[in-house]
Amino acid sequence: MPELPEVETIKSDLSILIGSPLKAIIIYDKAYLERNGITPKELKKLEGQKLLQLSRKGKYLFFHFSRHILGFHLGLTGSLILRAGGNPPDKFKHKVLSLNFLDMSLLFSDMRKFGRLFLFDEEKSFQNFLFDIGPDALEIELPQFKEALRSIRKPIKSAFLDQKVISGIGNIYADEILFRAGINPLRSAGSLSEEELQKLYQTMKEVLRLAIQLRGSTIKDYVDGLGRAGMFQTEHLVYQKYGKPCPRCGEPIEKIKVAGRTTSYCPQCQR
DNA sequence: TTCAGCCTGTCG
DNA sequence: CGACAGGCTGAA
């Protein structure tokens, strides 16, 4: 589900919580916490702490409380939905936990349970965690971008999906960026010319910024922090459009596997 | 660098 | 019923 634009959208929707004390945590799925090495007791320590700020790196979203940092990775189907009032109604499936603030509560649910939770009790372990995530795709600058890709021999799409190289891009945005930049997903990252790297960098920023403006892509499950669908899916040019004519040249869009993920691209327009 | 595995739901 | 889905990991 959520790639960088979706997580960024959720982050901005939740910013109204900043400054509020966390009143209570309700745990619905204890096994989910256990898989993430967190005990209910540890999580309960957040109660009474004030939310100081939110931050994001790549696809990770962090809640900075007075003494702890709570991190979320939404996997494919995780959602964080803010609502007025107390406990969420039963219609929500696969509830994991609810963070109850004064007059708002935030429900984390995750249908496929691929998401992950992190709890840090010291700045140092948090910084170590951040260090292992590659530079954020919105933050990275051109020289750093070129440097990161230059030495990589695997396909450019694989490099995009590798969160240690650049973080935040997933299957949707990798396909959309590569199409718009006119670069074949199978090209070795290290083989791209200076000109191509420049073009790719620009396109990456443009696509991500536009996707954020349109509040992310909703294919099936994704909703923003207020439970609303995104709009960027209406701008998708190739993602999951294999078999259809290329919007640029009319030749059929092809489907291949790259890094184990279904990839749609136009062999004519992407060289 | 593949590939199964983690889960649940939907579509053909 | 099998195939597949916005992700990531660890093992072969």
C-alpha cells in the first residue's frame, strides 16, 4: 500500500495531534505486537506522554512522544485513521491498536498484517535505526543520487525498490517514474548516463510531489489519515496497465518481473 | 539474486 | 480453485 506519498499524506493529516497528551492505548491484537517484539506493558508506557512531533523517513512514520518514539511501517495494507471520539466501531476489521488522545483517537489496522511497529526508548537506538534506512527520495540531492546509483549493477528498478539505496519508492512509483523518465526498468543502474540520471532525478521528484498533492494512490485499500481515498491513481500511466496501449506511442505496455515484482513498461518509449 | 514466507482478500 | 496484490526478510 503506502509508499512515500501515502505516508507523507497520512503524516500531514495527523499533524493536528501534535501537542496532545496520549490519554490511553487500546490493544486489540496482542499477537501483532509480539511479532514485533513489543509487550503490551512496554507500549502502555506511552500513556500520559505528550506527542511532540511526527517525522517520516522513506515509508516509515514516527511518533515522537516525550520519552519514547513509536514507529510504524504500514506494509501493504496498514492504515492509520483519525476519528473524533473514543473507541472505533466494530466495523473496522483487523484492528491492531488505538491511540486515544483527548478528543481524537487514532486507529491502526492492518488487514494483511505485513506492517510493523517499533518502539524506541532512547535517541541513540532510534538514530541507529534511521541510519540503516537509505536517504529519503524527497530529501536526496542530485550528487548524492548519482553517487548512490553509479556503483549498482542491478536493474534500475531493483535499485529503486531497495530501501537501502533510496527510501520511499515502491512498485507503483518505480513504474511511473521510470516510464515518465523514458528509462527501461531493466537497465543496469550503473549504466545510466549523466543526462539520464539527471532526468531520472527530476522525474522522481516531480512524480512524488504531484502524488503528494493528489494525496497518494488508492488502488484498493489505501486511505489517508481521515479515511479518504487518494487521487493519484487517475494519473497512473503504466502501473498495472500491461496489455493496454502506451499513452505515448500506442504500442502495448508489457509485463515483466523485476526483483520479484510485476513491472509494467513500454519497450518502445523506455530505453 | 531468486524465492518462499509472512497474512488476508478479491478476482477470474 | 489458483493467481495475485502499494513490502520486506532471511535462507538457499
